[in-house]
Amino acid sequence: MRSITTLDLQYAHRFYGFKGEAQYLHGHTGVLTIEVEDSVEPGVNMVFPCNEIQKTAWEVLKNFDHALILREDDPLLPAILDVYEKQGIRNGAPTNKMKGRAFKTELATAYPDCRLVVTKETMTVEGMIKMVYDLLKDKLNIAKLTFTSGVNAASAEFQTNNKIDRCPLCGIALNENGVCPKCGYKKP
């Protein structure tokens, strides 16, 4: 069985090296759909609560929301960092409250203090799916991801083979100590 949830993201990026209008910095809104597959947890009669899928995903993906996303070889990157430095926001502004945890993977690095994500490749719908899967594959049994931005859309399906211990009372993932972070249940 599958649980399905969606997240909305707003971000700015450009297609570095693209021949045409898309090479200019521009904003986008994207919708990410996450399908999680697992057995139905008998205590709660569901696969995984959709609101908990959103919370798990949002912990990482809020770094992409209202952020600037640039390729690591984009010549705008040093100039933007210089402007951030001159404005005193390179290491964050006190008003920036919507920060996820910093991360560094093979595909992307998040600098949440200055609302910047630096990627290895151009930010396409396909590239976003690769990054999201890489960031969440150990946290959720992702069966399918779909990302839509404007008229562009892509989907990818994945094998689910994680064994994620879940709370029999809430259905959410237990932490590394076998404790439910929501209700306090402890795995015997």
C-alpha cells in the first residue's frame, strides 16, 4: 500500500549555459509528490501518516523553499556570495527563521543560513527528483517521486526495501533508540 503527500516549493535558479531566456535568474514554484510504500500498520490502520511524511521531508526540503539554487560552476555564485557578504547576510540574517539542517551530499550542498543550495547539475525537474531521493531514501520507503514546476514534470519509481520500525500507536518512524518521537512509545 502507498501513502501519498505533496509539498510546495518556491525557489529561484537559472539554467547556466542555456541558449536563451532561461539563462537569466528567475523564480519558480514546484510541487513535489512523495509516494511511500510499506505494509499497513495494524495499530493505526495506515501505511505512514501523510502529515509525518511531510514533516520528515520538510526537515530537509525547506532548504530549497524560498532559496536560490545554483550550480557549483555558475559564475554568478561568487558574485552573489560577495553581495551577501557586503549586505551582512552571508552567514545568515536574524530574520531568517525558516532554516533546515545544513547538508552536503554528492549532488547538493545546503547553506540554510543564507538560503542557498549549490548543486552539481542544473536544477531541472529530473535533477530535483535525484536530489530529493538522495536526501530522503534512508528516512522513507519512497516508491515514487514526481516533481512539477511550471509546465515541466518528471516522475521516477524506486524499489522500496528499507525496514523502518514504526510506532504501533502513531504509525511514524521510531528514532535510533526505538522511541516514538510523537507519543513516547518504546520498542520492547
